[in-house]
Amino acid sequence: MLKSNEKLFRIVDLLLEKGSAGVTELADDTPYHKSTVYTHLQTLRANGLAFKSDGKYQLSLKFLTISETIKNQRPVYQHGHEAIDSLANETGELSYLAVPEDDVVTILHYARGEKTTLSVTAGSNVPITEHSVGKVLLAFRSDGAHSEPNGTTSADMVADSDGEIAAELEQARVDGFVISEDHTGSGPSIAEPDQTGPRSESHLTDVEHKTIAAPVLDEDDEPLAVVAVTGLSKRINGAYQERICQQVVRTAAVIERKLDVEQTVHASGRD
């Protein structure tokens, strides 16, 4: 059953990558026999997850319904998406809400301000240890709260580092936020240059951008999400950078208060 599921997910990934494909094309791109590919495609069709058009298969928009349902079930999205929209309007920069999922940090919601030349995609993710939004989670988690698939905790990873990460996380706990700079194309990054709009600085092959991120803490002071703003490094500096830091921290606090109110209402309803 496990291997069968792996085959199904591989076919889904290929259809997502290709947009549409026939049985033979999918079989050629996998080690699976055409009959196996066909069987899995019929399973997807029977469950409304794929359809056939002009002899080729495509994933259906039911996946969109699934993703929207999952997103709307998250209390942090329910109480946070409007605050992120406001943050983007206030700063003019790319603003987003990210959440931890095992060993990655994933974009839950984003909004683009008028100055935005970068883009993200809801659902995109990076390793939790390799981006500022992940470092915020590591900085504010209690020891051992996060465990990698191999059993290594976040505390172990920090202890095994060269000391730079440990110092950065300690500073984040003092400041209440993390500031980091990324080079597009030089490593894991959530934000990428926007290639869809008019030609601008964002179309350069190597763009320096800066991210400011702050945690959204639960009732036990454990981070359950991150509020972040990303923009071009040459623009985010000095007094402007300080102002964005304040706005990011304030937005995280607003979401926390809304979640606290919901928690209080639910608790009183159980009494």
C-alpha cells in the first residue's frame, strides 16, 4: 500500500509539473508500467482530482478547494490574514504569514504592497533552519520543542552550529524579531523576483533582499506562526527599517490578541 501511494503521489507531482500529460508520457517519465499509471489516473478521476481532455490528463480544481479548506481551518489564518493585508498596505512591501510544518516553514497567506518587486506563493516552503522566518521559530521555541525526522532537536542543531546561528537566535529573543539578507539564487529563499510585471530591479538575476520576521506566540509562549516583510535590501535600511520592525512586531501582537480572545471565548463556553 505504501509503495502504491508513493506511485500515486509521483504521478500527481508530474501532472502538477507538466500541466497535462498522457499515459505514455507519464510512464516514460517514471519507472512504472503504463497499466500502473493508467490505474492511478483512473483513481484520481474517480475521486474528482483529475480529468481527461484531448487524450491528456490534468489535475482538477478540486485541489484548490482542498487547499482553501485547509487554509481556512487554521485559526491563525482566520485571525491573521486581514492583519497581513494591512501590513502590506502600511509598508508597501511584500508581507506574509508563515507556519511550521514538520521541518519546513510554509507560506500560509501573503499580500503585496505597492512597492513590491518580489513574489511568493502560498504553500511554498523552505527548511526551517535556513531562512529568517524559520530562525524566528527556532529562537522562540522552548528547548526540544522541535524535532527533525532523524530525532535531532532544534537545540541540537544550534549547539552543533559554528556559533553564528546560536548568537543570531539569542539576539532574536532579545529584539523580538529577526533581520536577514538573502541573495536570490544563492540558497533557500521564500521570496523570488517577480517576473510578471513591468521590467524593474526585480528582473535582475541576482537580487539582494531583506526579511524582517517576528513570531506569533500561543498561550504557552510557543511560536505558532511568523509575520514577515521582505523587500529590496537597498530600500530597507535606517529609519525605514526600524519602522518596519515595529510594524511587523505590532502586527504579530495583533494576531496574538485575536487568538487569545478566541481561546478565552472557547474556554468560557466549556465552563
